[in-house]
Amino acid sequence: MKSISKNINSDISQKLFYLTVLVLFLRIDLVFQNNTPTGGDMGAHIVAIDTFIKDFIPNFQISGWSNDWFAGYPLYYFYFPFPAVITFFLDLIFPFGVAFKLMVVISSILVVYSIEKLLSKDLNKFSTIGATAGLFYILTESFTIYGGNLASTLAGQFSFAYSLAFANLSIFYLIKSNNKFRFPISSIFLSLCLLSHLIPFIIYIPIYGFYWLIKKENMNQKILSITIFLALVFRWFISLFMNLEFTTNMSYTPFTRLEDLIKEDIIPVIFICLALMIVKFKDLIKYKSLNLFDLYLVISSILLYFFVPEGALWNGRLVPFFNLGLVFIMFKAIEIFVEDLNLYQQGINTLTILFLIGTIYCLYIFYDRWSSNQSYLNLYIPIIFMISVFAILNLKNVEIQINLLLVSIIFSTVSFLPHWLNWNFTGYEGKSDWTQIENLYSKLADLEPGRIMWEPNSDMNKYGTPMTLMTIPYFTDHTSMEGLYFDSSITTPFHFISVSGLAKRPSNPVGGLSYINNQFDQGVEYLNDLGVDYFISYTEEIKAKAMNSKKLILLFSSEPFSVFKVNSSKVELIYQDVDIFSKASTQDGILSSIFRDTDIDNFFDKAYENFDELDKKRVVEISNDKSIKSSNKKDLQITDLNIVNDKISFFTDSPGELHLIKVSYFPNWTIMNGKGPFRTSPSFMSVIPDNEYVEIVFEKTSVEKNSFYFSLFSLILSLMIFIKLKQNDKKT
């Protein structure tokens, strides 16, 4: 009993040690400061999650329409709702900024936890080698946007981190857990994986399906796992899949070089893996340490990287899985090496002393690198102290000594993550130039709410992120043309074409487009085409051009910004020639969005060709059995226009005429008293109202309603099967 108690206490102490070290490194002190987190994409994610909490949850929705960005877009139809759900529950207890940062930190902790579980040999014992492997994985710094590691998470890829962690846990429960409900539990984690991000789900589902088929289990348990999965994901996934044609293909250029897959900080891992596998290959096979899952991650990543068809999956996203597979292999080989040392090295000896010296030396490097910043040291000195004390107290334990040496090496090689953590978690309010943004937003509050296009510039990173002005909807009553979820709006390409002419240094992120760099007058024309109410300049060069434009009116300057009025309208008659585009089948629409190399005609190509001649022609998508014609007049009187997230309403003096509404098209929009809406170039909708009052509402489609009922049926069926299984357990 004393031995068992000692093991339990040791297990708890090791868990607390690793958790404390991790949360201290993640700057838990800053997490609980009530500010607005920033940094990369993270600084813009706050807008969408805030909308989810304030507008969707009160209406019992996980997805809906938001006018915040891109002239309106479907929010959480194509992006992933689960991190927003987590933030909502945390927001019930903490201020929003704290809740958001906690959500981000939890994603990295879960990645470490999931790796520890997959590397644990004894399910009842904490795996120190697994926790060390998790730290090693998340603290790699050679990539910052692909997902999985902390650098990517801080850049805004926390959804990917959650998805990867849940994917790992789904595999763990499927192949290693002794829980009698391991199949249903694994399906819950697989569901959460999909609801957090699509890419880890795509990578993991083949190996998950293989294990699901070959593992022996009560058939009712397997059926229960299926019904649970369908209950949780069917409603959301069907909406995503059926609406794929209404996403923007970002046309990322695939990598072709091997060095883009094999990053510099993973090269030593490859050599260590090869060396350890050569030396310990027999032991790896004998103890079944090397399994199919590890090899699958490495091999599938390599094959997909070089041979996946160019389309929706950008092959740069495969780097995290390639790295993870190698990390699993290396640390399993290290574990066998440690076990051998335990057999032959007992007590304090030269080897353990050398490990301790190595640990202290690496901790000194860690200290020396960050000693110039007192705010870092306030938490990093406790980390150094904890590791040192833990090493001294466990001097006889070779396994702990090696793990502490590895942890110290990991920390000593970190070069920029502490800066990023500090930058993100001190928030917008912690930036020295934030008062410039506050002054701008304060003056914007005096203007009638409207749609704003602003000049992008990488120099705006000094405010927290180059995407700072994406927060206009968060801090003001206005909306921003530019937003974060590029793929989610069919207006995205037309915005970036337009703003490329209105910026000194445009970002031009969508591939394959003909941008209008330095064509300021053309950009101003597009402001009207896109229904923009205000334009904000940032550089002196663009301000001068705006001042000279007869179509822009200076309202005020708030250094370094200048705000101009645009005389545009949200609703107008389509008097131009109408080019009818026959609506493609749902199947063709989905295929054309997944594969780039296709002969299927799609609306975007026609609208893109039409974008520079909108004053002459409009492309309108209709079903084959309908016909429409352009208006015979140009003048239109619109009153009481109201555009909110779930409704557009106004009075018109021209019922029966074809009206253009400059809000992004999506099939959920339904007119209450007329024909339409029809998708109309560039990306908006048009309607033919039957009378003067026009009302267009955002409603659930029949597919969404039916998929909800199917999910509800699956949930009820899951409960029935679960009750039956529990009753059978009682009988036995």
C-alpha cells in the first residue's frame, strides 16, 4: 500500500510540475489581465467570437449571418464554432478578454495533454516522456501559421490546436483506453475535432476508420459511436458541404521543395530518430512501441505533400502532422533508451550528475537570454527554480533527469515565443500607440453607422496587429469591408481587388487575381460598386490622392488617419444589360469549389470578368425556368433602409423593378414579398419586390432544418442505445 501511495503521490507531483511550468511559460499572469488580446489573426478573431456570444447564442444559434466584414458573410458556416463555444462558457465567469485568452491557452495545454496520453504506456501513470514530447512539439518555432505549435496558435490558429488535440484523443481512446465506452468517447473527440477544424479531421479520419474497423468491440458500442458522431456534427457539416460553392478559393501556391516540408528544427529529430531506430529497432518492434499511427502520420504527410491534387488542401498544412509523427517516433525510442539506463544505472552516479549539470547549464542559457526583461523573469525565474529543485529532489531517478534535461534544452532554444506571448496578451490597450486608434474610433462614433474600407499597411502592427482596423465592428457601430475569414465570403476577392488601388502597400492575399495597384481612381469607383460609406487613409501618399478626388469628401483627420465620405448607395436599380447565368447543380457547385482544374462553369468566373464593367452589365444567376430583365429607369427612392444580421428591409418607389442590394449573396436569404434573391455580380443579390415594402430575411434552409432533425434523431437514438447498454451491464 505504501508503494502504491508513493507512486500516486509521485504521479500527482509530476503532473503538477509539468502543468505549472507550462502555464507559467504561457504567461498566466497576463492571461488574467482584463484587456483585449491581439497579435496576428488573433487580434481579429475577437470580432467573430464576440458576435457569436452576443448575437448567436441568445438566439440558440451556432452559425448565422454577420454584417461585420466583407459586406456581410455567413459566420461559422465555413469556419469552426467550437472554440467560440468554449469562449462563451468562459465568458460567463470572466471578462471577454480574459475568457478569450484562457480559451487560447487551453488549446495548447490540450495539445500537450493529448500527446502525453498517446505516449503513455501505463494508462494509470503519467508519462513524463509524453509530456516532454508535448512541450517539444508546441515550442518548435520554424513555422508560424500551419497550426499545432504555439507560434501558430498565437498567430490565430487556436482552432487547429483544438482540432489536433481532439484528434489525438480520439485515437487514444480508440486504440489504448480500457474504458468500456471507449468507442463512444472516441467518437465524441472525433466530433470535436471536426467542429474545431477541418484539416486535422481530414488527415486523421482514414487511420481512425481503419482502427475502428479492425478493433473488436460490441456492435452496439460501435453503432453508438456512429450515432453520437452524427448527432454532434451532421447539422454543421452538411451546411458547410452543401454551401461550398459560396466560399472563396484563396489559391495558395503549393510548396514543391523538400525543405518546405522538413523544417530546420525538425532535422535533428530526423537524425536522432534514425540513430535511435538503428540502435533500438529490435526493442521498438519487440515492445510494439512503433505503431501504425506514427508511421501513418509521417508517410501520409509526405505523400500528400507531393501528390495531393491542387485544390482546397494547401500542402503547407501537412507540416504539423509530419513533425508530430517524427516526435512520436523519437520520444518512443528515447523512452526505450531511458528504460535501458534504468536497468544498468542505479542511484546517483556520474551519468545522473552529468544530466543535472546539463540541465543547469541549459537553464542558465534560458535565463541569460531573457534576463534583460524583468516582466519575463517574474515567471521564468520560478520556472528555472522549479526545474532545478525537481532535478535535485529526483537525483536518483534517471528517467526524470533525462526528461528535465530535455525540457531545459527546449526552453533554452526558444527565441521569440516569449515576445509573442507578451505582445498578444498585453492586448491592444498595452500598445504605446493605441491612443491613436482610440482617437479614431471616438470620432467614428460621431458618424452615422456605415460600411468602411480602410487602407491596409503592415506598419499598423504597432497597434497590435496589421489587422487592427478589422476591429472596427467590435469597438464601434460601423462595419469593416476587410475581415479575417477570407474563405467565408464570396465578396472577399472583389474587396481585395478594390483596396489594392487604394493602398500604398496592398497585401493582395487572394491568388490568381488581377489587382489594380496604384490605380487610385479605379479603386474609388469600386468603393461605390461595393456600397462603401467611408474610406480611411493611413499613409500621406494615399491621403493626398484622396484629397484630390472629386468623389471623396474629407470628414476629419485623426493622425495618422483621415476619414472620407463616399457617396454610395446600398440599394439601386439594375438598369445595365443583364447577362443570365444558369444556376449550376449543387453537385457541380461543390465540385468546382473543391477542385481548381475543372471544366464546370461557375458564377465567380463570370462575375470576375464583369467586375471592371459593372456600369454596363450585370451577371445574374437564375434557375432555367425563370426570366428577368433590367429596369427601364435609373432613379430610385429608398426610405427606411435597415440592414441587420438577420433582416434587410426598406421602402421603394419602384416595385416590380430589378433592385440590386449590396449585401453578399447567400442562399439563406429569402424575400417575403417578391422574386429572388438572385446572385448578382460582383457578389451581391438582386430582388424584384411585389410592393413598396421590401423585407428579406436570413432563414434556415430546408437542408439545414432536415439536417437538424436528423441530428436530433441521432441524439435520441444514441440515448436509447446507451440506456440499453447500461441495462445489459447491470444484468451481467
